[in-house]
Amino acid sequence: MFDTLFLTYVSIIIIFELAGQYLFKRFHINKGASHILIVLGMLSFSISSFFVFKILKYGTLGITNIIWHLVHFLAIFLIGYYVFGEKLTTTQGIAVLFGIISIVMFMLNDV
């Protein structure tokens, strides 16, 4: 299920989704930010959507989406924490830990 092309598509999806969310966040925290950030963010999500279409031929719809979303959410957490200084509550930290465990469990299923 997880060949090189699948992992490449997941990586591309995550990179462009992260770029889109980063650009949207930058627009909201910077007073007077250029609206080009919105356009670039929308373009990033559009590119991501194309690769979502491409990845649907791999495995089951549910598992494929869960894996990419868990990795995406973990990456968003890291960007929020390290780039924007966002903090987590203890409960949210535990939820992130469960997300990491879930990713490992999904990936081990194919071993």
C-alpha cells in the first residue's frame, strides 16, 4: 500500500497544505499584509487538492486520509509551536501523543 509514489503524494499534499495554512496565518497576524498571501494560500490548497485526487487510487479511502491528516496535524502543531509560539494544554499535548502513536500503528500494519 505504501510505495514510493504514495509517500511522495502524501508529502506533496502535506507541504502544500502547510504552506497554505502558514500563508493564511501570516496574513491574519500581520496588519496591512498583502492580499497576495491569501491568493498564494488558496493556490497552495488547490495544488494540494490535485494530489489528493491522485492519491485516492491507493489503499482504502479512510486509511489513506487518516495517515495524511495525522502527519499534517502533527506538522501544523510543530509550526504553530515553533514559528508562532502557540502553546498546548496538557490535554492537547496528550492528544498529539495519541496522534503520533496512531501514525506508527497505521504504518506498522503493512510490515
